Amino acid sequence: MKKYLAILGLAALLGCSEDTSANESKEQPSQQDLEEQLREEAVPIDFATVNAGEVEEGDKVFIQGYISAAAPADEAAAVFSVTADEEAGEGTYSVENKDEGAEFMIKDIVEVYGTYQGTDDAGTPVIEGTIIESVK
């Protein structure tokens, strides 16, 4: 009788472990799917709404403008400034380049999709740029 209980217990444990491995093998979204989702969910922002506190850290955002300044190439994190023409004038944003294949020059027009990271010490809005594309 004890043998049968031990066998049933082992079978139950094996059954549970198979269920967890099945959950682990669920398909993860591809990089392309994640980028498409970011493009759909990103909200265009402007400097005035950021300064008014209407944009929260972690919000998915979108800006379009020209690269107005870039950090030295030897810095570990590629950071550059994007200046956007807006209703109230121009807004300048600091963009942390997380798009490894992206290479741009001063005055290039770009679209940046990413997450709002708050402001830096100078009060400049910071965007972690996940997708950065040149606009022709």
C-alpha cells in the first residue's frame, strides 16, 4: 500500500513539474512585435505638456525633431539632444540612445519612440530612445 502511495505522489509531482515547463515555453513576443507595440502606444509629447507635469516617468512617448547636439563619441551611453518645432516654439529633449544600430549626425531629422525618464539636472526632459529613425 505504501508503494502505491509513493508512486501516486511521484506521479503527482511529475505532473506538476510538466505544467510549469509548459508555461515556461510559451512564446515570447519578438523584437519586431515589441517595437510595433511601442509605436502604437507611444503618445506625441511637447515641451509644454512635460513642464506642466502631464507626462509621467515611464510613459511611452514619441517626438520628431533634429539632432541639435551630441555627446562625445567616447562616452559609454550615447546621448544626444533633439530639438522639435512645437506650437509654443522649440522644445529640446535629451535622448538616451538605446537603439544599438542607430548612427546619426548633427542636423539629422529623427523620430524617437521610447519612454519618458523625467528631467535631468538642467530641467531638460529625458527620453530613453528605444526606436530612433532617420526621417528623409
